Amino acid sequence: MFRSSYFLVALGLALISVTGSDTLQAQELVIVHTNDFHGHIQETKKYAGAARIAAEVKAIRQQNESVIFLDAGDAISGTPVSSMFEGEPIFEVMNTMGYDVGLLGNHEFDHGYRKIERFRDLVDHPLLTANAYGPDGALLGDAPYVILDVAGISVGVIGLVTQDAPIHFSPVGNEGLTFASPAERLTSLIPSIRPRVDVLILLAHIGHEEELALAERFQAIDVIIGGHSHTLVEQPVQVGRTAVAQAHHYGTHLGLIRVNRAPGAPSAPLQISGKLLKAKDLADPDPLVENLVSLFESKVEDEVDVKISETARDYSKIELQPILESILARAAGTELGFYNRRGIRDDLSVGPITARMIWNIEPFGNTLVRMRIKGKDLIVLLAQEPERHHSVPSIDPDREYHLATNSYIASHADLAFGDDIETVDTGLLIRDILIQHIKANGLE
Ligand SMILES: [Zn+2]
């Protein structure tokens, strides 16, 4: 749990001396950042893993005086170790990585909003949100923002999640939540924070395009550390005096930004430069973090590191979509299947297929649902996925269809179409269906 000094600062009670721009002329602020880590604590061919990120951050801290390490949300949900233990191991591992500030992304709601209290207990750094409210109207994170003294540099960090968050999580366990508009919250927060800090950072789980738009509108923000769209932003995009960064996803990269002020006028604009460090270029794993990761992984590996089939080629997420749809339709005995592409969380590489890979593709624990839906509603449902890799049969608006889908799509369709559709949840885990099917038939 993070301690009260942050709270005092967030409440505006702490006496932080505003150091003025001189500090930034003498010494630069180094921002290290991750986003959309999605439980990938283990090193793989593509992903750095927690231990190498931790070692790199440690090295950066040794070489620089003022370092702040930030995470822009969606730390959990994406791997078996996260799914099986409801995200908890990820926050425990993050404690050993030395984060200063984290953020509630939409996936932090995957186990219901009440679970967030547990995450806040577990984790040593503040989990920010300035715009996610519980049913009682209280903010769900530790604070809307913090002001930290980073070796003499006063740094403000505001945390915001996409207002569309409810579209991206299951409504079950998340009843009665509200999400305020990021722009409205910034309008009310910035005037009181900006005068007290040398550098103002927005930790945003909103998506790159919208983050660029916020930068244009809120030039009082120096740096936006983004997330949610999993965008690989090689170098921070400079929008006026605001830099907008994002470090892809899953720990493929670590973001590094340097902020200083050119000598001369104290009002001179900040100089901001940055880049992404590739997973393979990071330091050797930190042994302490590596041990903790192994400990958690050892609890799942017997179940998931089991070969179930193999593939002679790579499959991208978009290529997996029609395969998953046809497997679901077969399992449900329906004429059609529908699987949202955003719900396919990993691709498949040539070689052996293990159960872990299927967990990584479907980490959410969604179940198979049979849906009876009118053609006109089905057309609306399918229109959510405009760029499909494969052709969709033409839908007769006046006919009724039987569709197989996942519980995430079904719960949102229930809200959207009400009594117009009929859904029956089979209770069967999609992950189990996929594993059994692929074991018996491969990807056919
Ligand atoms: Zn997200």
C-alpha cells in the first residue's frame, strides 16, 4: 500500500517547495515508462519480462539523479499467471521493479471494481485515477494526481483513463461506475497543479490519437505518457510544447524521456527528447525480480507449458479471428460465430502450440454464449468490426440467426439490444474449448 505522504500532497496539504526552473537547467528529469504490460512478467523472445525492465531502470537510476518510473495502466490480464490469480502477482512483481506511480487502466476492472481495493493494498506505489468513480461517487484510485519531489525537481502526475472504459470491460462486477471526460477533469485540475510543479506529466490510458488531441488542447502539460491503443511511438510526438509518448505493449519496449531547460530565460520552453529501448537491448535480468517471477510462474507452468499441437506458419490476430469464430460455432452448434478482434490478445508463431499460448490469446476467462439475434441487430453487431480479414456472409435483416460468441460480447449485446436478443451462457470456458479443439484438430 502506498503511504500517506502522497495523499497529503494530493490533498494539497504538503509543503513542497517549488524549486523553480533553475533546477531543470542544472539537472534533467528522466522519465522511464511502460504501458499495457498485461501480465507479461516472464521474459520471452518478444517481451523483456519484469526482471530485465527492473535491471534497466536500476541502471538508469544509477546513472541519473532525477528519475521517475511510471506505468500508464492495463498492467494485468494477458497471461495465465495474471488470469489464474486475478492480477495479484503482477502488482507484487511491480513492487520489486521500483515504480513510482501507476494508473488504473480499463483492464484493472477485469475482476470487478471491488478488486481494485485489493490491488491498492498490494502495491507500494499510488494507483492514480482522476476520472473513474465508484457507485458511491468516490474516485476509485489512491489519488487523482500526485506531486513528487524527484531529487529537487517538482513533478506533478495526473492520471486519467478513457471515458469509454466500460466498453472495454465486463459489466459484471462493475455496475454503477461512472467515468468523467478527461478534458473536463484536466480543465479543473491543471490550474491548481501547474503553478506548483516544474514538470507536469499526464499519465493517460486513453489511446494515442486522443492523447494527441489532449496535448493540442492542454499545452500546460509537458509530457503525456500514454497507453490503451498499444501504439509504438518511436520518439515522443511534439505537439506544440507538449510531448506525447507511448511504449507499445507487453514489455516489448521501455520508454525513456529526458526533460531539461536550455540555459537562459527561466521561461524558456522545456527541451524534451525520448526514445524506446527495445526488449533485447535491456540490461541482464535483476535476480531478485527474476526469482519472484519464477516463483509465480512455477504455480502455473505444469498446467500451461504443455504442447497441444503445432503450426507450420505464423498466425496474426486478424488471421486467428475467423478460426476462433468457426471453432466457437462448431462447439455451440450454431450457423455463425462472432469473436471481437480486440479480444484476441496474442498471435501465434510457427512451431509448437502450448496451452499457455491459448491463455495468452484468451486471458479473460470468457465463456461460450449462444445468441439468437435478428438479422438487423446482427448487422449492427458485426459493424463493430469493419475491417475484417475474411468475408462475412451477407445477412438478411428480416431473418433470425443463431450465433456463437463470447460472454464479453454477449453481455454488451444484452445491454444494447435488450429483449431483442436471447442469450444462453453455456458456462464453458472458451479457453478450454480452444485448447481441446486445437489438441484434436490443430487450427483447422
Ligand atoms: Zn486499455
